[in-house]
Amino acid sequence: SSSSSGRGAVPRVAVVVFVIKYNTVLLGKRLSSIGHSTFALPGGHLEFGESFEECAAREVKEETGLDIEKMEFLTVTNNVIPAAAAAADSSSNSKTVLVPPAAHYVTIFVRAVLKEETQMPQNMEPTKCDGWDWYEWEHLPQPLFRPLEVMVQSGFNPFPA
Ligand SMILES: CC(C)CCOP(=O)(O)OP(=O)(O)O
Ligand SMILES: [Mg+2]
Ligand SMILES: [Mg+2]
Ligand SMILES: [Mg+2]
């Protein structure tokens, strides 16, 4: 992981997965230093030597117990996730103290379907996620994890046309 001073910090790559079931998508509330208490897709860090598809299948299996197939690349976004709002200097000549970003991820978005549509998600990492559920695109839970919120606001739709 990167040093807190920001020296040596490099952007990391994440693969996140729209697991599509009929007209719903799988989301879970994050319990994590990044995006705590916001609803996010299953997924995580691309590990050395992995394909996007291998990472997607591994992370979804690790986090939800679900087996997925037919992964398709959708899009990629660059997410510089700010630390707490820049701290203003408390002295009279208050100036904004620059705070290094808390995180920087290049996020690969893929979609996939369940190998077996009767499979139910389990919360495999209860210290990192508050539980998984299926949501219609028109009725997404709030608040969404920032990178996903930005995509939804842009009018992105992950479902097959
Ligand atoms: C913060 C996010 C965009 C990238 C890292 O995702 P994550 O915290 O789910 O990572 P892991 O599932 O690999 O622990
Ligand atoms: Mg994970
Ligand atoms: Mg991981
Ligand atoms: Mg994860």
C-alpha cells in the first residue's frame, strides 16, 4: 500500500462487476475505510497477472459466493477519491491546506450473469460488507459509492440494450 505522505503512491486498478439478474443488479453496503456505508458493486483489486474476467469472477466469488459467467467489458473510469474535505487553517489567515487524495483507482466496470440463476448471494466478508441485495436500475439504494454515483449521474446503463 502507498505511504500516507503520498510519496510512492501510485494509482491502483480495481475491477467491479454489474452482476445482472433479470432487470436487477447486485449491490452491497461497504464497511470499509474507502466508501464506508455507501452502496457499491462487488469487486476489488486486480491482482498481478490476472485478466479482467479472472479478477471479476474471483472477487465476486470471494465476496458473494456467486459463480458468474459471460463477463463483458463496459467502461473504465479514473477515480481520485478525496480524503476528508481540505482542512482549512484555523489561524486568522485561514488558507486551505492541501490534503493528498485518500485513494486513486482506475476502475474497470464489467457486467456478467449468474452461472445458475437460482444462486443466492451470501455475505462472505461481513466485516467489509453489510450484505448483498438485488436492485432495479430505476430504484437504486442511496448513497451510492462515489465512482458508481458519478456513472449513474452520467446516464450510464449497464443492462443489455
Ligand atoms: C475502493 C475500490 C474502488 C477499489 C478497491 O475495492 P475493494 O476495497 O472492494 O478491494 P478488495 O475487494 O480487493 O478488498
Ligand atoms: Mg474483494
Ligand atoms: Mg481483493
Ligand atoms: Mg471488494
